[in-house]
Amino acid sequence: MQGDAETKDEPDYMLNHLRSIHIRNIRGLALEMKLISYLLAFSPSLERLSFTCYPALKARTQLQFYRQMLQFRRASPKAEVLYVK
């Protein structure tokens, strides 16, 4: 698949100017996690990716998502992943 972060070393499009991202109501779906992985992997200027989880998710599940996100490869050495309650 063209542009797939898992099958190519470099995407067709780098997100060079993206510095801050906030995503709301994450449920931890596979496609959400894949998008976050892609954003972190191909945004060399990224400084912060913050997110909130869907309110009905248990605290333990939210913590699991956060821990998983911390493991994703990052193009920017400055990129922080922040969980916002």
C-alpha cells in the first residue's frame, strides 16, 4: 500500500511543518493507533502530541494506550506525547 508507514521506510509526504497535535476522544482503535504512529514517525518538526481518551474508557485502558504510544518511533527528538485528562 502506497504511503503505509509499516511497509515503507519513507512516506510519499513528510509532515515537515507540523509542530503540535491534539487528538480528542481516542478509543484505542487500531486505525487511531496507526495514525498516531504515522504522525510521530513522519513529523520531524513535531514538538507535542497530546490526546484525551473517550470518557467511558477505564483508567487502566487509557494508561495502556499511553504506554503504547510512548513506544512509537519518532522522527523528532523533541516530540513529547502527553496524556490530558
